[in-house]
Amino acid sequence: MYLKAAYIVPHPPLIIPGVGRGQEKQISKTVEAYHCIARDIGRLKPDTVIVITPHSVMYQDYIHISPGSSASGDLRSFGDQNTHIKVDYDTEMVNMIEELAGRAGLAAGTLGERDKRLDHGVIVPLFFIDQYLENYRLVRISISGLNFIDHYRLGKCITEAAEKLGRSIVIAASGDLSHRLKEEGPYSYAEEGPAFDKSVTEAMACGDFLAFMKFREDFCDAAGECGLRAFIIMAGALDGMSVDPDLLSYEGPFGVGYAVAAFHPAKPEDARRFDVLYLEEAETERELIRENEDDLVSLARLSLETYVKERKYIERPPGLPKELIKHKAGVFVSLKKDGRLRGCIGTISPVSECIAEEIINNAVSAGTGDPRFDPVTEDELNELIYSVDVLGEAEPIKSMDELDVLRYGVIVTKGSRRGLLLPNLEGVTTPEQQVGIALKKAGISPGDNYKIERFEVVRHK
């Protein structure tokens, strides 16, 4: 077995004495656990150390693998003038991972490096590893905005590359947990922060890598997590293997969660092919959602799927409920994929002759005309989750006290500029936040004299 072990490690620069200057004592359990896994790596004597870091170059649609023969880095930007790390890259391993990723249809490789220097997501774990291991080579891999499955499958490519080259390797998935554990932390407090850390560390403790992949993207964003995609690449490298898991430590005194965990592969186990399990469960969930869609959502789905496949708008289907034919209203159609928004377009006031036509037009626009996203492709259609919001009449209000983010959407207007935000959105918890987002969408300054209206919606899923 060429993959000797895999580890989850944090990367707070203050854990390095030259940066922390005594603060590292407040995370002494993390320091002790770091030395424990570094000693383990020294005992295993791998040919190559793979470090997966969220702080190398990151692209939305491409997983970057650092090219070149060597690299170095320091922590001077954190006030440490002495800590300096220099490594030789395993270029043969890099080339093999890139080749295998290409064969697997993954967007991953060595293109697009913007900064050759090692980042702190690599320097921190190597600071400890270098105290116990000599004469190794490094592969540095970043993360991306691609979905969890693509990251998992890249992990499989890492193990396959090691087997093809006869390399003994260890993997260090470098990543902090939530950055939103305390109000005085780097991003203030959010209830999703402690919830994320509890769930992810429970998964580490029992080696439940499927749980890593089942976190919703919007939940992860709200939690301010850092390392999940790095952990998922690591999980992919252990695909089809039982593991002996060990959660060595967890701390969060500075408002950021730090976990150290070790996973030693034991024996092949087909039940632990988590990409297959994840896709099967996701498809079952989507089938259940489709089976329970109401007429409005089914109409939106039919409209977009027909347009993407045939490049034409559908005719109004027979047998639609009378309220869709006889009434007009503003309608928003929203699309999600893998828990993240994939498109949302709507009309504040009706522009079509009935609600049905409004849905048909706006579904196509949400999938092909939202400027924030590329047009939906035919391959994506089966992965989309739809919702349709039918807007009630807007009414003017005099102050934010008349708003309720769960019940009312908001419209802000100044001259010809208008911005709208729907109610009951993930992460929007106060009227001030709701109005602020609507103002930004409209390009209206908060100091301007603008009008506020509220409206109710009927949300269909």
C-alpha cells in the first residue's frame, strides 16, 4: 500500500513561535497533536508528502497543482523573520497526477501559477514535519470552486499516481474549520460555525468521509469554513479503504476551529467508495423532489429543459391550473445545484399575459441569462433544483421596522434604479442586511433618499 497515512491539520500562523510569540500556548493541544502526527510521518518515512492547501492559487473551475522543481516560502508577512521553508517538488508525481486527472475528465493541472512562493497553508504543516522527516519531496495541490465530487476524484488520482510510480506517500489536508465561532473572531459569530465544527469533527472521529460531502454549500459559506475541500481530496485518496481514524485534538480559542486528525488505511472495503454512494443518494433525493414538485415548478423545469435541449420556448401546456392562466403576477425562478445558487431571474411586476407565461420566460432567463453564471448546459439539467416565487402586490413602508426578513421581500427605488430581494433567504437575518443587499443590487447609495416597499411571496418548490 503506497498511501501510508493521511492527516487533517490546521494552519494558523500563530502556532509557529516566531509568529505567536506566546499565543501558541493557548492552543497547546493543537501543538501537541501536530508533533504527534509529524513524528508518525517521520516513522513512516514517505518518499513524497502531498499537502493540499486552500491558500495556493485558487480558481473557480480548475484545481491547481504547483509546477516546477522547487519552491520556498516564509512567514515574514506575519511578522516572523526567521521561519523559512524550502522544498523540492516531486515533478514526476505531479506529471502523473495531471495526466490521470486529464484521463478522468477533471479540470486540474499545473497551468496558471501566479505566485511560486509557498503559502502558509503549506509552511505551517511543513514546519512540524521537517522536525522529524528529511529527504522527502513535495506535491502542493490547491482547491477550487468545483464541486465536491471533482475534488474527491482528484484524490483518487493521487493514490493511483503513487501506485503507478511506486511512491510511498502521506497526505496532509491543510485547513482550518469555521472562522465564525466567536463574535471577536475574524468574521464575527454565526450559529452555523459551531454547528459545522461539531459535525465535521464527529465525522473525522469515525472516518465518515461521506459526511464531508453531504454538507450544503450555503451552510458551509455561512459557517466560514476553510478546509472542507482539502479534506474531501484527502478522502478521495482513501477511496475504497477502511481506515483507523483518530481525532487527536480540536480547539477554537481565537474564534477559528483547529482540528488534527489521523487516518491510517487498513484494508480494501468497497462500501467506502463515497463518490458512488454520494451520487446515488443525491439522485434519490432529486427524484423525490421531482416527484413532489407542484405545477409551477414542473412548468419551470419543463421550460428550461426544453430550451436547453431544443433552443425553443415551450407552448403553454394544456391542463394548467386556472390561477396560472387567468392571473398576472411578478415571478422569480431560482435554480440551485449542489446546494448553491445556479441562477435566479424574475420580474417585479408582470410583463406577460399570465403567471404561466411569466414562469416559462423567467425559467429560461434564470438558466441562460443570469449574468453571474454561465448558461446551464444539458449535462447539468438533471442536477438542478427549482423554486418559483409568485410575488404579491408591493406596498410602501416608512421604516425598516415594518419589515420581516422571513415574511416580506423588499424593493428599494431611486429614480429609475430598483433593487429587489426575496424573503426567507439563507444568510439574510436582519432587515438592515436585506435592504443593504437590495441597495447594492440597484446601485443605490445607503445615504441616498430612496423608497422602500415590501411584498409577500408564495414560494413553490
